[in-house]
Amino acid sequence: MQFPYKIDPRIWTLGLADKPGPVLANVYIDAQYVGQVSFNHNDNNHHLGIPAPLVVQMPNSYWGGTHSLALEFANDYCNCNPYDPDQDRNFYLDAIGVTAW
């Protein structure tokens, strides 16, 4: 991602609340952990990732320029029951965005 000037970014995510929930993802900027989002509706539907409120507030400001953004699936799980697909938790990310505050 690229910032034209110094900002206090907020990150939002849109993904699938896979079963069994919650789905957790760690958020990193420039390889530094900055927070976690969760999809905890446990209903196999699409929702905004929730860190409370709907965005991850960064612990500090970032200067203008190019920065790396990464998400890490934090709680993979599989009971591996072929008759119950809801026992294989996956992380489905549809969109991610950054807004300046």
C-alpha cells in the first residue's frame, strides 16, 4: 500500500465467517504486528472483520511512501471429518482496505 503523506491508518477487512468460528487473522504492517481481526458470526456468510469497531487502529502513524500489509491466518483448524465440512475452518478474505483517520 502507498500513503501520499503521514497518516494514522485504519484497516478494514471483508471475509467469510467460516465454521467452526471464530476465524482470526493477525495484521502486520512492514512486518510488525499491529492487531487482529476476527470473523465470529460462525455462519458461513460474509461479514466485516471485527476488531471492535470494524477496523484495526494502528498503534502509531506511518509516513508517506510504500508499506507492506500482510494478514496471517491465526487459528487454522480441521477435525477432518469427511461427512461434516463445518469442521474445517478456513480463512476466506474477499477485500481489505485502508482508510486515513
